[in-house]
Amino acid sequence: MVNFFDEMRRNKVITVFLVAFFFCVALLFGVIAGFFIGNIYVGLAIAAVIAVIYTLVVYYKGSNMILSLSNAHEVTKQNYPYLINTVEGLSIAAGLKKVPKLYIINDPSMNAFATGNSPEKSVIVLTKGLVDKMNRQEIEGVISHEMSHIKNNDIKIMILATVLAGVIIIIADIVLRMLFWGGGGFGRGRDNDNNALFFILLILGLIALILAPFISTVIKMTISRKREFLADANGAELTRYPEGLASALEKIRDENVVNTKLNKSFASLYFAMPKKQENWFVKMLSSHPPINERIKRLRAM
């Protein structure tokens, strides 16, 4: 039997290191940009300012942006009494100080996610397809999974990871533009040594540009996969019924409905990947572990 408390502690430590690595990569791009400008400190300062400002803006406003991009609307007890009662009951079981708000996306596919920059300002979002097609035990399982993300502060970590991935890509784009500009201070009056240094940095910059999206995807994937397994386990503990969550995953795995309103840019937040994965490479870079593995772990509890 897996000790989920040990897994939670281990995941938190891994997450700290991964987020720190994000910052290091962003600053590395800043140093490379500084070489092309002709001043390392300026490039580093630009990278730091972009990282801090972009992170703060999206961290504090990211939840509202996600809800707006998803076309999600808040529901009340008058509209969905059972759903609201379920959220209230599970929030008490999870020990949350405040009941998360509930939103619904008018999409025929089955999915869900949680967002917010703190448990006290959290939101759970369900698709209309999930509400219509799943039974009560399955819906409770999905909500308990999202409630666990809130309780474990995964929502904060995942928004931060998504933001930092964006920072890396933005800084990489700046480096690309500097390459087209001709290398700034390295573009005039270079001797042979400076020419050699310029071409070395040019190659490093190109490699960084190529790897930037891949690095950000892999790190986001690493954080998200581990936390999905943990949220499954914690969610099953909240309901005392792992089969409900396992059955919900089976329904999502087997459905053929193509989603229309689920934004792929923050797919790592979803309960399951918002579209079927066609090949091994896409599966390898998925932000979620294989559904069959999640089902297997739940049924082994």
C-alpha cells in the first residue's frame, strides 16, 4: 500500500526544485540575450523583470482569465442543488475554510478543472457533458479529485508552472529577435576572438530557442503527472469510494465527443486531457498520466 502522506511530501519537494529550475532557465535565456545586446547585466535584468511582472499579473489574475477564456458561468443552488450540496459536503470533508465556487462550461465533452491562487479563492469548473452523462458517484469522484487539488495547493503550483513556461517562451522569442537584429553590440568591430564568441553564442541561442518549448512542456508534464496521481488518491479518500472516480475516468476514456470550448493552452489543469491522444509521442509529452494507469491505481486501493 502506498503511503500517500510520504508521496505528498515528496511531490512538494520535487515541485520546489522544478519551479526553481524554471527560474534558472528563464534567467539563462536572459544571459544569452545579454550577450547579443552587448551587456549581460541588461539581459539578465530584462529577463528578471519580465519573469516577475508576468508571473505576478497572471498569478493574481490568471483564474479570472481562465474562466473568461473557457466561457464558464457560475451556477447556484437553485440551478444545480445536488452539485452545490456535493461541493459543500466535500469541502467540509477536505477541511477547507471556504466552499469553492462552482462553474459550468457549456461543452458536450466530459471534463473538469479547479483554479484559483489559494484555497480560499478557489473555483471548480465542470463541463455540461460531464454533468449530463455521469451518475452521482462519478460526479462526486471528479469533484473530490478537484477538491484535493485545492486542498493540496496544486492550483497555485500549476498556475505558477503554466506562467513560468510562458515566461521561458517569451524570453526565447526575445533572443530570436536579437538574432535577426544581428547580435547588438557584437555586430560591429569584432576581432577574431569576438567573432568566435559570437558564433558560439549564436549556436547556443538557437539551441535554446529550439529546446525552450520542449523544456517548458516536460517540466509542466512532470509537475502535473505526479499531482494527478496524488489528487486521485486523496479524492478517493474523501469519498471512501475509489470506484466512482475510476468509473468516471473510464467514461472519459471511452467517449467519442470532440470538445469545442476547452482551451488547450491550459490543458494541464484539466481532470483529463481534453482530446484523445493519437500517438506515443503525444502521450509521452502529455501533462497527464495514462488514464488506464490511473484507473488501475484507484482499483488497487
